[in-house]
Amino acid sequence: MTKFGETERYIKDLFSGAEEFVFGGVKYTVLNCGKPTTSKGECKTDVYVLAQDKDGKYKEFKISVKQHDADFLENKISLERAIEILGNEAQEIIKSCVDQIKVEFENDYLVYFNKHASTEAFCLKMGWKFELLNKIGGNKSGIMKLSDQQKIDIYAGTNLNSSKKNCTVNGENIENSGIANYILNVDILTDKLDYYLKKMQPIEDFAKAQKIYFACKALNYRCVKDKWDENRPLAVYVHWKLDKYNKLIGELVYDKPLSVRGNEIGENIRRILSELNINKENFINLKDQLHENVRTI
């Protein structure tokens, strides 16, 4: 399958090159076609088509293009983005998700003295990012409990901010052009526009029938390189601190989803390791400084 950007442009070019097309038994003339753009971020509409039927009625086709092999709906989600997607109850929804799999966090390793799976040796767990997927994504994953309207909001983008709702298409600002009303799952590339028109569905019908999954992916402090993967918002984070015996303990925090980011946790880890005189050369000595309840491997 081609890269998503290429697929999106391919579909747009098919509509742009067609003077007319038939959808739902109605013949339409293409008046405008383009990619909606915003000043920051992305809207949900990938291809915008303004068309007119033989009676002079206008119709907007605001198409969200999905590749059949795409797993992510949204990844590395920030609190701002979560509110755009899920509404003002975003944090409560995310907390209910992580509560479903709390035991998986409790049973995870917080310090890695040895390489394990994809995690390299000499790492400390910082927390877990939050992502939305269209299929299960590992042991820290599950089905989101969402209403039909919340599913529609996710796929259509009805909760997006005004700049992502009212986008620019071919130099013209068009109200609500960023809110998708159709979805097109692309499995192959063909030069037949009719093929894609037959596959297009109203986004509300599509969304209601979907199961939406969440997944929490680890963010680790890597002592050897003294770094972590960017300043990611964390759905669950590890509060590292020294107890009264100067032992390092990590407490899992569940009640502030996406409010704390990786840089805050990473800088705290750096400070504590410096205080304990632990670095990449003597990381193994951290074993003597750990609280007995910290799970290691």
C-alpha cells in the first residue's frame, strides 16, 4: 500500500479531474475540490468536494480517507487533543480505560537492569502514552466504552477547535469543511473514481458500527543515552522519589491522565540518579538503592 499522503492526493486528484460523478443515483458536477488545511495540526477531512446536482442543489462531500492497513486512529495523544476528540469528559474516559487494565501496570517492570523484549538494559519506566486504535494493541489495551455520538465525534471531528473545523480549501476559508461526513477505506489504488464512490459511507453509519480500542505504550528513561522519546503526555506516570531511608521508590499515578508529560518525569529521574551518584557506568549499583517493592528485571 502507498503512504497515506500519496493515497490522499491520489483520491483528491481523481475528483479534481472529474467534471461529473454519480453518487447514490444522483449525478453531480464538481465545483471545488481540495485538501483542507489548518494553521496548526490536522482536521478530519482529507478531501473536500463541493458539488451541484441537476436541480442546482449544492452538496459537500467531506471525505476522511483511511487505508485498510492503518492501525492508529490517534497516537501520542495530548490532553488538548483528547478533549477535542472525546469532549470535556476526556480525562474521566481515559481514567476509566486505564482502570480496566490496572493490574497490567501493577505487574510491569519499573527498572530494567537487563534487556527485555524491545526495552534496552539500564532503563527506568517513566509512564505510558495513550493511543486510539482500530484493533487490540498489546496487553495494555482494551475496548473503549463509548456512546454512538462519541464514536462519531472521534471519526468526524465534531469536537475539534474552530481552526480545525473551519479550514482553508484552495485559498478559501470554508465553514465546517474540516468535519468529515463521509469515510472511504482504501484497499487498492485504481484510476476508476466509481470504485471509490461505491466504497464511500456516511461517517455516522460507519462510526456507530466500529469498536474503538485504546493502548498504553511505555515511555522509558534510557540511562545509557541519558534521554527519552520526546515530551509525551502520559496517561499513567511513575512518580519516582526517595523514601526516608534514601531508597528509590516508584508510585504509579492514575488520576491525572495526560496532565503530566515526559520531560517532568525524566528531569526528576536525572536529579534523583545524580543524588544517588548513579550513572550509565555504575547503573547496576542502583539495585542496592531500590525499595523492595520496585519490580525489576
